[in-house]
Amino acid sequence: MGKSTGFLVYPRAKMQKRPVQERVRDFFEFEAPLTDGELIRQAARCMDCGVPHCHTFGCPLHNLMPEWNDWVYRGRFREALQVLHATNNFPEFTGRICPAPCEAACTLALEEQAVTIRHIEWRMVEIGWEQGWIQPHKPAVRSGKRVAVIGSGPAGLAAAQQLARHGHEVVVYERMVRIGGILRYGIPDFKLEKWVIDRRLEQMRSEGVVFEPGVEAGVDLSFSYLRSHFDALLLASGATAPRELEIPGRDLDGIFPAMSYLTHVNSAVAGERIDGSFIDARDRRVVVIGGGDTGSDCVGTARRQGAASIVQIEILPEPPSKRAQDNPWPTWPHILRTSSSHEEGCRRLWGLETTAFIGQNGRVTAIEAVSVDAAGGKKKKIKILADLVFLALGFSGTETDSLFEQTQWAVDERGFISVDSHGHSSRNGLFAAGDCVSGPSLVVRAIARGRQTAAGIDRFLGSGR
Ligand SMILES: Cc1cc2nc3c(=O)[nH]c(=O)nc-3n(C[C@H](O)[C@H](O)[C@H](O)COP(=O)(O)OP(=O)(O)OC[C@H]3O[C@@H](n4cnc5c(N)ncnc54)[C@H](O)[C@@H]3O)c2cc1C
Ligand code: SF4
């Protein structure tokens, strides 16, 4: 523990964000990393707890916060980075976009404000890149074994990097034009600029990982081809099949699943060719159905496109501003959160169930909803004018239907792939990791699952490390 009284002397730093008026005019990241002086003060707040709940309970990767905070406080950033990379392949992703369950579980959060773990992680890894400390780790020995990874989201990427470092030959197949999964096509640039992914992919290429974008497994490559050309197969295909809203008027123009909208705009921001007509919220009245994070990303994106108005509606009642009694520390707090996108201008309505889309000449012009009380009873009917509607109702499962038919994976009762604790599925040599196993989750959990499954594959291939 660097400074025993650190948490008493230094307050938690406030996140520095670009002013709203400036940031809504572009898609660049809205948040600024800590300065180096502030970084050391913030690390000094860590109490090196006997039972560090940040590490044991909060973080799915079991990042070693007490250790790295101590190194940072001493100005030994290189050692801090080594400890950070020991458990996390991509701290530059989690440092930017993780909701930080570690901070919710930090002991300081009981009475005080948590250590700003995410910002320390973010600045540390950026120092690593600036100093040239992050270099390829080429394996000393090659195993001669081949692994195909299907899907290039955080789970597939983490597994691919681990396997390549163990000396296996790894090919990552991705059906989209570029590598990165939801990091690339779901999460908007204002939360994660895409050069951040490209920089890490360069390191992975130097480590021997081969990327094959634009290839859909099960369609462009059959399961039997993959089976005969690889010693093990890892499915990391995500869970982005949208949950639908089967109500009158759903077939009207102007209604899109959130992920289609976000993929569309992220592709446009990257200068990719867009299929079909461009979904543009400029001067439109936008309604986002679904009060979660994906909905919030639609809000921020529509705001940057110049929407005339944005309303986000949620079927559940407004959450409390503080933890409820049955939601104690160190569990994740189910409280009202205001995202950066909400700060940028959006009306939020709670306890509303959408019952119909209303339209004219084949295009949506409004939605109809009824207010729902806490007991599920329906009351008042309201109408909200809308030219564009985004459905952010969550995800119902995986999208790899043709591959599923060919492989006949065993799935659990929710439709996600069943695996054992090493990520091994019901079929010999077939592994799965990430959202296609857990259901829609977080980047940090996908990285954790990718790493665990890579260890399982490595064992299966017999290198036994
Ligand atoms: C809009 C949005 C915003 C989010 N924001 C955050 C956030 O801020 N912080 C956070 O922690 N989490 C966030 N999440 C959740 C997080 O992104 C996911 O939990 C995570 O990306 C899952 O990783 P994955 O590798 O399992 O799958 P994915 O990232 O979904 O990647 C799966 C990849 O597999 C590819 N694929 C599928 N089938 C095939 C096939 N047959 N052949 C080849 N390729 C295939 C897909 O194209 C995709 O690229 C967000 C999710 C969404 C939808
Ligand atoms: S719980 Fe908080 S104070 Fe304790 S070790 Fe973790 S980061 Fe430091």
C-alpha cells in the first residue's frame, strides 16, 4: 500500500468530459484520461484491503487492483502495466467502456467514493503504448496445432491472443468487413474510437494471429471444412439476434433494431460502404424503445446526427437513486444512471409499454403506449410522435443459424451454447465462449471467458500449460 492515508487526503477525481456543445458535433471520444499527476493521487487512494472485493468479487477478470495501484503510486508504471496485462489482454477497451463492477465492489464505496479503478487502468495502458512497452509476445515454440476462432469480438480476440502466445496457429474468421465484433460495430466511436482496436490487432498479427474478415462460418466455410482443417474450433459468435416487438404497425418504414442502426452509423463513421439507404436522424423525432445501455448508445448517436428530438422509453419503473435494502454493497447497484448520452439531451420516460406503431403512407409517425404501474396494471394511454424508432429491447440469442444446424451444439434452456468449465461443448474439440454462451453481457466478461476457454483449448491440444 503506497500511502496509508491516501483515501483521507485525496478526493476521487471527477471524470473529465468534453463540453456537450462541442462533443455532439463529432464522433470522437467524449471522455479524457487522467493526467499523470492525478493518476498517482488516485492510485494512492487504494487501501490495499485484506479482502480486495474489487478483485475477488467485482472484476470477472480478477484484475490485481491492489498490486497495480501500489506500483502506480510509486511511479513504477511499467511494473503496474505488467500486472495489469497478467489478467487482461485489452485494458485499453475495458479502461474506456467497462461499467466497472470493481468500483461498485470497492471497499471505499461503502462509506466514501470508490477508487477510480477504470481511469487508472486506462491511463496506465496508454502510458504503456506511448512508451513502447507493449510489444508482440512471440511464442518460443510452435505446437503445430491449428485452431479456428469464429467471431472477432472481445471473447474471440482474447482467446486468439492467448492461443497464439501458446504457440498454436490461430485463424480468426469474421463475417463482417472488419475485425472487432460489437467493439467495432455496436459501441459508438464516441465511447471507443476504432484506432484503439486496430492498434491491438497489429500486435496480434505480429504474434501470428491470422484474421479472415468477410467470411461467414457455416455459409462461406462449411463445418466439415473447419473440422477437417483445424484441431479445435472456438465459437465466439456473440448474441446479437434482436428481441422483436410484435405489435400492430411493426412493418412500417422507419423502425429499426438498435444494433442495425448502430452498425450502420459505425460503418459510415469508418467510411465503409453502406448497403441500402442511410439511416439518418437529422431533423427527425426519434423514439428509442428500451431504457438500457444499447438504447443510450442510440440516443448519443441520434444526437450527433442532429435529431430534432429524442425520447427514450422503458417499460420498468424508474430505478431508485440509491441502493435499495435488498441490493447491498458489494453487489452491482441497480440505481438510476445518467449516461453521457442522456446528458446530451433526451427525454426519459419510465413505466411505459408500447402497444402500437402508427403510420401514414407506410411510414411510422408515432408510437402508442400505456403507462404501467409497479404491479403491472395498465393505466393511461399516450401517443408520442416519431419519425424514427429504434428497438433496443435486448437480444434473444445467437445469429449463427446455419452453423448451428451443421454442428448441432447442445444449447441450454435459453438457447445459448452449453459448455463445461473449460468452455468445451457437447461435441469433442468444439469450444464456445463469450455472449453465445453467457447471453448478452459485458466486454470484461467476454474477455474473461475467452481467456478461460483458451486455457481449456490449450489443455485439449495437449500442451498442458
Ligand atoms: C450496442 C452495444 C453497446 C455495448 N456497450 C458496452 C459497453 O459499453 N461496455 C461493455 O462492457 N459491454 C458493452 N456491450 C456488451 C458487449 O459489447 C458484449 O458483451 C461483447 O461484445 C460480447 O463479446 P463476444 O466476443 O462474445 O461477441 P461479439 O462482440 O458480439 O462478437 C461476435 C462476432 O462474431 C461474428 N460472427 C457471428 N457469427 C459468425 C459466423 N458464422 N462466422 C463468422 N463470424 C461470425 C459477429 O459478426 C461478431 O463480430 C454492448 C453491447 C451492445 C450491443
Ligand atoms: S477494494 Fe478498493 S480500496 Fe480495496 S484494494 Fe480494491 S481498489 Fe483498493
